[in-house]
Amino acid sequence: MPAKRFRFHPAAEAELNEAVDWYEEQSPGLGSQFVAAIRWKIGTLLAAPQRWRLVNGSRRILLGRFPYAIVYREVSDDEIEIIAVAHYRRRPKYWAHR
């Protein structure tokens, strides 16, 4: 059964906001493109949350254009928790304790 809702772990939401701000500082409009990529991938994972490999209780989906991954877990049949918006070239698995 596909998940119908999602929520951000507070630390993941902070990571998202920091990344958006950083990209926007690099080039006006790039932060908005990052948000669009996040929204697209969230829609993809909500449609088929079990599609990505389960590792230590969580799954991740790569953003593609941006060097980030959305790390998430299913908390119930109808809800996903995004536990990290992680730059995948920095501090691997720092979010594992969440």
C-alpha cells in the first residue's frame, strides 16, 4: 500500500532549509530548483516507498542533479518520515541515530 503522507524529522527539515539557502546564495533560482527536485523525489517515493533498498531500517533516494539523498523510513502503512536530506559526499550515515 503506497504511503499517503510524509513528514520531516526536524533535523531533516533544517538540512533542507540550509541546502536551499546555500544553493540560492550560489545562484539566484537554484534554491528553487533544489526544492523542485526534492518535491519530485518525494512524490516518487510516496508512490512506491518500498522500491528502494532497505538498509538498517531506512531507505534512500538520490536527487540526481544535486549531490543529495532523501533518507526515509516507513513509520506506518500510510506515513513516511524523512529522516535526512543528506549530502552524499559528506559524513556518511551521520543521521543513523535519528
